[in-house]
Amino acid sequence: MKQTEPPFKAMALTSMITSQLAGGPLAGVYLGKWIDSHYSTEPIFLIIGLLLGLGAGTYGTIHLVRTYTGDD
């Protein structure tokens, strides 16, 4: 009989993926708004921060899933 993974392990992976995908863009937007407020360049660094945050969140999620599945 095949043993299954514990359900808490799947819940932990799901919460890590969610935090990676949500935290990266949020941190990028916050940092971009902060830089924009200091240099009066309203939407430029906000957009750059958002894109960098999306990229970082996506990369982190891919790395996390590859590590979890053993493909790394």
C-alpha cells in the first residue's frame, strides 16, 4: 500500500507558494512607491518595482516547487 504525504505538508507548500506570489509584488510596489515619493518620479519606480516583484515571486515559486518535487 502506497503511503500518502501528510496533509499539513501540502498546506504548508500551498501557503509558501501564496506568500511568494503575493509578497514579491507587494514588496516591489511598496519599495517603488517609497522611491517615487523621495525622487518625485510618480509612476516610474512603482511600475519597475511591480515588475521586479512579479519576477522575483515567480522565480521564487518555481525554485520552491522544483526543490519540493526533487527536480532541482
